[in-house]
Amino acid sequence: MNTQHNWKNPTRKRARRATIRYIVFDMLSAMLAWALLFMFRKIGFENLRVGDLNQVFADANLWRGLVIVPLGWLALYALQGTYKNVLRKSRLKELQQTATASLIGVVVLFFALLIDDQVGRYNNYYLSLLFLLMVHFILTYSCRLVQTSRAVHRVHNRQTGFPTLLIGSHSKAYQTYLDLENQEKYSGNIFAGYVEVESAGASHAEGRLTAVMPCLGSICDVPRLIAEHDIEEVIIAVEDNEQKQIQQILRTLDGCGEVIIKITPDARDIILGMVRVDSIFHSPLITINTRLMEEWQYSVKRICDVVLALLALVLLSPVFLLTAIIVKCTSPGSVFYAQERIGYKGKPFKMHKFRSMYTDAEAYGPALSRDDDPRITPFGRFMRKVRLDEIPQFYNVLKGTMSIVGYRPERQFYIDQIVKRCPEYLLLQRIKPGITSWGQVKYGYASTVDEMCERLKYDLLYMENMSITTDIKILIYTVGIIFQGRGK
């Protein structure tokens, strides 16, 4: 049995090296496929003899393509999420991802670069498309298959693994440890230790568990332990009488980054079809999906954020300048107002706005605004109705601390009050806050903590239904509010 407790995680370094290898081989495969396409077209369509291949290398389009085309492929793979968790890849899933990306990329290349070429007969276009698709797929997947197989072999032979934290301290936890250690093909879980779910008296199973791994603390220590031990995977193995604590455990894990979370199933879970395994040799565990969207949607959302933020700052620059002048002329004080808010993963950041209140608005401490708030300047009231005060937040979007659509970030002072009533608020920190939100469309600026809690259900609903389509709908409603002046 594996009893290494002081595990130093070399997996991160191996993962970085493996990612670099993936990128290098993907680029070389794309370059070779492009070069072979040129030779195929010259020999097949232009009747070029094999001995005259110097004409191929004299073609400037070949060299331009060898630089531009591989970069396009890498961008597509990055959008697809190919380079995430390269040491955990499944060969079958790799096959599906490579085939999908190859088909999409070749079609894009065909319409972007190849369709205007003169190739004689019309059927030659289809031959070029089919040739590039087959060659690119075979070269790319062959290289990936070798690398993925090598990574899988290293895991199965215990040459590498993933630091794991076990949550549970009784019979089910100990049995889960035994199942994972004794399975026919090792899944790579190297246990840093376990945490107790409740402080009841030590059981016989707990004594056996302590013999194979250390007790590192209790549930409240989990975030610290994940950071200290560089944990990549958490396995929850609690007894039936501890099931009520699973929600608390999951809430605790929500702010711990992209940790893989698995739960031991019971017979009901298996009957209901909740258990999915990657290998017939591995122990059955329920994997909790912490990703709210597909990886490509996260990439597209970020690209849209950057593009729309740049367009907004450029196109609205006259409005930006005029608003700044009016703010400066209508009330004493600075034009901009920066306030610390809590964002993604609970990290504080400075949110920028045009100042809509008088400079001493919070001289007596934090206070929420209301409809008849005397602290708001006359022009500030107008700015809030048409959301002009939000324009500087596009700078936050460019920095990556905010998204255009998300949830409304709050100050820690109010978060502490909200969490006392609605602890599920902390779930929102799984995503980036936004300039606009579903809750903002419904309520605008919340004037009480009760309204914040009421608005919360819409933000949680957005989080559970995140998609590019949902973002577009919220943006359309936001634009309608701006033009109708219904903001508050």
C-alpha cells in the first residue's frame, strides 16, 4: 500500500512539459499536413513531376501557410480546451476531440484559403478537402495517441499520480482507500491525508485509516489543505448518517479552484444512472462537474468580452469624454470612483465607475443607495438611469477581473451580511462578476440586503444556466433598459 504522506507534487511540472509537447507536435503536424497538401496539389492537379519539387518550395503561399496555418490550428485547439489536463486525457475522448477539431479546421481553411485557387476540375476542390482532412487528422492524432498512451502508462504503473485529499474518517472512507489502492489499473490517486467529517469518537476504521495516511484536520481546514498540499482531487466518502454534510462540504470546495471532486456512490445512485466511469477497471465514483460551461464556451465568452469591451471603449469615447467633463463640472471631486469589490474565487479587485455621488457619501460608513438618496448628484441620478456610470467597468473587463455578463459584485461588508441569511451567495464566486446580470436586469441597484438576497436567486439561476445564448439575451434586455432609462 502507498503510505507516502509528504507528497511533493511533481505533476504540475510534468503537466507543463506535456502541454508544451502537445503544442509542439500539434504545430509540426499542422505544418507537415500543409506541406503535403501543396505537394499533392502540385503533383496531382498541375502534373508536376516528383523531380521538380523545387517549384513547390518556390511558392510563397507554402511558406506563408507554414507560419499562419499552424497558429490558426493552435488557436482552435486552445478554444476547444485541448491543452487543459493533458495528463488526464482519455484516448477515446482524444479521438473524438481531434476528429471534431480537424473537421472544423479543415472546412475553415478550405473556405478561407483554398476555395479561390485555380485547380482545374471542380472535383479537385473536394479531393483537396478530403486529402487535408485525412492527412491532418492522422498526423495529429498519431502524435497525440503516443503522448496520451505514455501518460496513461505512467499513471497505471504508479510512476506519476495526482495528490488527493480524502474527506471522511470511518468505514466507507477506509474501504474507498482500499478499493482505489487495489484496483486492477491504478487511477493515480496519491493520498496526502484525510479530514474528519465530524468529531465523534474514533472508530476502528478510523484507526486503520490513520495507519495508512495522516489526519490533516476537519472540514473547515479543507481550503488551506488544498493550497498547502497542492491537491488536485478530492474524494468524499462519508457514512449514511453524514450525508447531510455533503452540501456544506461542496460549498467549502467551491472556492478552491479547479479541483476535481468525486463522491462514493450508493446503490440508489447506481440504479438512477448517476455513476459514470472513464475505465472499466476503475472504482465507480460520481464526479461532480464544477465546470458550468463547455471549455470552448468559456473561451468564446472571454473573446467576446475583450472584443465588446474594446469596441465599447472606442465607440463610446465621445460619450466617455463628455460624461467625464459633466461629472467634473457639476460636483466637486474626482471624475472616477474606485471601490474594492469581491470577485472570482473570492479575490478582491478595484471596480471603476464614474462618480455618481458626492465625495463624502460614505463619511459615516458603508451605506446602500436608494431611490431618493440625497448622496446622489443630480447628474449621477441620470447616469444611473441610463447606466453611464458603468462605462469605466469595460476597463475591468479588459483586465479580466470582470465579465460583461455575470453577477453584480459586492463589498465584503455586505457579503458578510448576505451570507448570514443566504450562504449560497458564495457559490457565485465560481464565476466572474459582470457589468450587467440577470439580477441587475430585474432589480437594478439593490437598496437593501433583503433586495440583494432576492436578487441572488436570479444570479444563481444565471450561473446554473450559463451559456453564450443566455448572455446574449441578458445583453438585449440590458440595452432595452438603457434606452428606456429604466435603471435605478
